[in-house]
Amino acid sequence: MPESDHLVRAITKNNAFRAIAVSTRDLTEEARQRHNLSHTAVVALGRTLACGLLLCYTLKKTKGHLTLKLKGDGPLGSIIVDSSNEGTVRGYISNPQVEVFDKKGYVDIDKAIGKTGYVHVIYDNEDSMPYQGSVEIISGEVADDVVNYLARSEQIPSFLSCGVYLEPKTGKVLHAGGMLIQALPEAKEEDIKVVEETLSKLDPYSLLLRSGLTIDKTIKKGLSDFEVEIVSEFEGLCFYCGCSQKKFEDAIGGLSKDEISNIIETIGYAEGRCHFCNNKYLIKKEQLEKYLN
């Protein structure tokens, strides 16, 4: 089993279903540390990171970015994830310190996200106008709302399960990932009924990972009534953000002289923080004065 976060693609030999599964423990833990996430926030963001990658890898284009945004009326606020089919993903949450637990002491994601709001998906392959789709949130559970998006916006029958399991005291991510199974045009009605029956009895994805199953075996468990062929594997999924000191300097350098003068006079330096990765950038007074000349 690969030690790094990875992805597996598979198809049933009768061409009825395709499946994609991801392991995202390390990148979810990096997100937790970067944003100092609460238990609730890391579960919500971790599930969305997995879903963003799964959606991005369903696209036929070989290069592009997909943005998945959940904006509900719950206390977490917006969750925004940007993923690429080159294996990178980044994301953040509006209120990273919020905790919402149910009566049993478990993280209560649907209340934290809220049951009123929207799921937005934007895909940009750099070749044409970005595609945008939106549907209303129906449950506040990340996987359910993404499946609803696929059904209503893409008209694709889909099953999606994602999960994050934490060390209870520290909140460290011990397991994280997700699996997407979709019907293909070759799927017969009886095939779909068989898979639906199997998937209705499947454990939550975090439990599958905790039981020691590798992600290729989770696919085979979900499609246990069919012969499954592993099509491809990709190692090295990672949390990556393209922000940099140079980009921040270019942005400040593009301001008007009046705006730069105002920064010098009121603050004396320019400071910025990236929402996606929480990196902080600083431009000192001396550099700002050079921009004026």
C-alpha cells in the first residue's frame, strides 16, 4: 500500500460502472495544521477536499482546475476547495474554530454546514470559458450534497462516500479519503439495482479505512457483484498552493502611487495572508518606497 496520499481508478469489466477512490490523510492533516482547524472544521474541510479531487478526476480534460464551494447557513460559513487533475488540492473554511457536536459527542456536520444554501462547482480547463453549476444544499452532509449536484446538474447516477477519522484528543487526522462510483451508459437497470443494494449496506468510508482496507479494496467491496479492473493509480496527491512572495509583491506593485503612499503613511508596511494555505507575506517600507519611484 502506498505510504503517500494516492488515487485509484477502476471500471467493471462489463463497462457498467466506473469508480474513483482517494486516500487523503496527509493532505487533510496538512490543512488542519495550516489553518489550525477545530475537530468539526477539519472533518468538514477534509470531506470537501476528497470530494473536490474525486470530481476533478471525473473530467475528461487532462489539465484543469475544479473549484467546489459549499455555502450553507451553518456556523462554519463557506467551504472552498480548489483541485487539479495533476493531483494538487487546497482549501479553506470561513470559520475554522467552530465546534458543533451532537448529543453523543460526535461531530455534527449537517448542523455545522447548515441545510440551506448552495453547492457551487466551477471548472476551468484554460481553453474556454469556465463551466459553472449550482444546486441548493439538501442536507448539509458533504457527500449527499455533491451527489445531488451530480444528479441534477450532470444527470449522472452516482454514489459518493467520504470520511475523516481523527485522534479524539488532539484532532490529528488518522484516516481520510473518499470513493465515487458512477453508472456508465452500458449499465442496465438490473445492474444499478444490484449496486444500490450493495452500497446501501456499505459501512461509512472512514470505517472502511479504519478496518485496514486499501482504497482499491474499498472499490471492490462497493462493486462486489462485478468483476473490477483497476485502470490506473496515481501516487503523490498533495496539498499545494501556488501563492508566493513574488505574486504578493506584483499585486502590491500594481497599486496606484496614492494607494502605496497611503500604506506607507498609515501602516509602514504591506502584509497579506493567503486564504487557501494561510501563508503570510510581508513587504517592508523600503521596498514600498521603491515602488513609488
